[in-house]
Amino acid sequence: MLTDEQLALKKRYLQLHSTVLRHTLAQQVSSTLSPVASAQQRVQAVAAWARAHPMLLGGAALALVFWRPRGLNQLVQRGLMLWLTWQRVQTLRGPR
């Protein structure tokens, strides 16, 4: 049977070990999610730029319509395919 002093020592050891494990887990999660956070920041920057320059985007779209209608058609088809795929994935995920 363990004495009170031995139990207190074991408790302190387990607390310190738990702290080390939490710290390790936090580092692993941080290193795993940092690329995701970086990509999110880039997407937000592009979205902010697009909101700030709608006329430029509209002009570029209009130029595509006149100079490359075939290329635009392919781009629209790919975008539609991606959107439909995204919708299917969302339905498979179910409600949040």
C-alpha cells in the first residue's frame, strides 16, 4: 500500500506528464492546421481584392467572352462540375 507522500508524488508526476502530453498535442495540432490557416488567409485576401475591384473582374470576364468564347465555355463547364461535386459532398456530410 502506498503512503500519503507516495500518492502525492505519484499525483504530481501524473499531472506533469499530462501537461507534457497536452503541450505535445497542441504543437501537433498547430503544425497540422497551419497550412489550412495559411490557405484560408490567402482565400480571404483574394476575396477582399475581388470585392474591391468588381469592375476589373467584370472587364476581364467580358474580354474572355469576346476573345476566347471556347475557353470560357470550358471554364464554365469545369466550374459547374466543381460546384455540383461540392453540392454532393455537402449532402453526404449531412446537417451540421
